[in-house]
Amino acid sequence: MRSTAKVVTWALLAIVALAVLVFCVSNRDAVTVSLYPLPYTVTELPLFLWMFGMLILGSLFGMIVAWVAGHDGRRLSAERRRRIKELEKQLAERPAPVRHEFLEHQGSPTLPSSRDAA
């Protein structure tokens, strides 16, 4: 099953790479990009370079937005990790007999009580 997934992944990657290659070869003509409201025109570059540049900028912008949106989740996760460590430390500091007495008081079937031994 794992090797089948790898083959499918590599096949899809090869198809995407072929499509990108065809796009690059088909769009080699230089284009001039102007920023309409501004009086600037940017140097002529092949269209595929402009497209890849915009793809990279869009991906970076999306990653930044996702990182900012995940801040609350990361903060909550860190607080919970700290709380778990505190509780584990408190549990480790408790003397062992106190824990056994608590379990005996609850009637736990896992620990025999001193009354059963007699």
C-alpha cells in the first residue's frame, strides 16, 4: 500500500512538472507589466517568470496569513503543555502511601486493602 502511494505521488509530480515545462516553453515571450494606477512600468521579462513570481508571492502571503491565524491554537497548546508538566510534577511529588490510601478509599479492585490481607 505504501509503495503504491509513492508511485501515485511520483506520477502526479511528473505530470505537474511536465505541465509546468510546457507552460514555460509556450510562454517565453517577454511582456511588460505596468502597475496601472501608478506611473511605473516594470522591465520586460518572460511571462512564465512573472507567473512564477506571483505564485511565490501568493504562497508566501498565504503562509504568513496561516501562521498568524494559528497563533491562538499555538498559545493554547503551549499553555496546556505547561499545565500538564505542572500536574505531572505535583503527582510525582506526592508520597506513594497517599496515593494507595486514596485508591483503597475509592474501593479500587487493583490494590488489596489491609482488611483483605487479615
